[in-house]
Amino acid sequence: MSDTDLTLKINGKLFQVDADPKMPVLWAVRDMLGLTGTKYGCGAGLCGACTIHVDGKPARACLTSLSQVQGKELTTIEGLEADKLKQAWTEHKVPQCGYCQSGQLMSAAALLSQNRKPSDSDIDEAMAGNICRCGTYTRIKSAIKSASGQQTFAQHSDVKSDEQEVTA
């Protein structure tokens, strides 16, 4: 199929792109629009690094074509306004290498927008498609619970704050 002039609504702004409607949203947002917070991980929708929101629901940008998002509202990590979640992410020291973080945050934000007090099993289910090669799953769950008001940083014993002395 030949390139077409398409209109995308991303993070509340309208963008025009001249692209094949079959092109994955990932390449349009990263390469054409310069929104590089959405990461390429596996290209098969298995790792979650490319997670964005389409009308508020998590979607894999590597598998979602431009034609599928016409007339829909897209949100990338650059447009995410989940301040409590971002603060909890930092307090619980979730990021390690950081590569999966935008996708993890997008999935967590979608969960919290649909379920303000998720249980452990709700969190596990919502986050199951997001892979963290650094293995910070316990910290991710704690950050989500903290952002939902169910747990404070002090209740999370896996991570020591900068002020606490860490002994070997």
C-alpha cells in the first residue's frame, strides 16, 4: 500500500504523518515524530517496552498499525500525567537499566485508571505482559500499591532509602 496522509492525536496534539497505514505506531511516534520514550523491545508484542495507551487502554505500539488508531486518542510516556505513580516509581527505586520503564509505567497507569485499589493478583494480571530483565517486579508491585495509597514507602522492606545505612 502506498503512503497516505494520516492524522494522529497523540498526547492531546494533532500530528500529520505521510506513512503507510500498515506501519506500526511505534515507528511513527519514534522515527517520524521524535517521541522516543516509547521503546522498541521485541517487535512481537511480548515484552511490553512499547506500551502506549489507545483511548486509555494499554496497547503494544509495535503491533498496532496506524490505520487502527485513526480517530483515537494516543498517549505515550511523554504525555503520561500519573505524578503519584512516577513519584512512587522513584521512591521505590524501580528503574535499573530503565529500558522497560516507559512500558511498565504505561501499563501501571492504565491499571490504576481502571482500578484505584488493585489487589496483588490484579497487578500481576495487568503487568504480566511487561518483562523487566533486571527483575524489579517486587519493586514495581510495591510502587503500584504505593501510588494507589495501599502501601507506603516505609512498608517496602526490599529497598533501603538513601538515608538508611546498608550493611553487608
